[in-house]
Amino acid sequence: MAACLVGLYVGLAVLGELAARVSYGAYEAVLLLGSVGPMAVALAAVTVSVVGVGRIGQSIGKRTVGVRVQDVGTGDPIGVARALLRAVMLGLMALPCYLGFITFFTDSSGRNRAFHDNVAQDVAVSLSPVPFVQSVKDVLSSVRGVQ
């Protein structure tokens, strides 16, 4: 993902330089693409991850390594709203110099649940890993709503 973003930035920089030599309007268009494009890619990645975790309990990476997020009581997927809450809490845990991740080691339930797991009432469980290409297909199908 990072390599794609770097490639996108370099490509847009080259396009911007070429457009600056052609006309001023084209240069502004490339600058707009340079700021909106990476944000759109990041939003798409977050959407795929959150919706995948919400609907089937797995993002592409989680499915590839064999991890599933499920409701702590029922074992069902947690839903998109709770997956979004979980993602926001995970981001907030990183703010104070990553100190929020210490909660992973202080969990008294024996399930190694961190703060974001407790807030969303979920638990991560181990499953068999799935090959990467199949993981991509499965998660994108869940995002589209195809089961």
C-alpha cells in the first residue's frame, strides 16, 4: 500500500511538472488530484478493512494470517458500527506514544484483549490462514455484500 502511494505521488509530481509547462489550468487539476487521490486511496483501504471486520470478522491481512474478530459473547461478526468504533479506539490508543497498547498485557480475562477490544466487546481468535489472493476475493465480496 505504501509503495502504491509513493508511486502515485511520484506520478502526480511528474504530471504536475508536465502540466505546468502546458497550461496553468492543467497544473491546478493535477494539484487537486495530488491531494484528493491519496485521501481517496486511504479512505478506500479503511473502508475495506472496517467493513470486512464488521461483516465477516476479518480484513484482508487478518484473513491471510488466520485471525478473526468476533463478538465476545456470541462468536458472531461484530457489525460495521462496532468495527468502526474498534478502529477509532485503536487509533486513539496510538496517540499517547503508543502507550495504549500496554492494555494488551494488562488484560485480566486471559484472552489478551486490549482496550479497543473491550470497548467494542470483541475478541480476536486464531483460525487457519487463507492464501492472500483468496483473502482479497473473500473480503472484497463481503464489502460488496456478496456472500
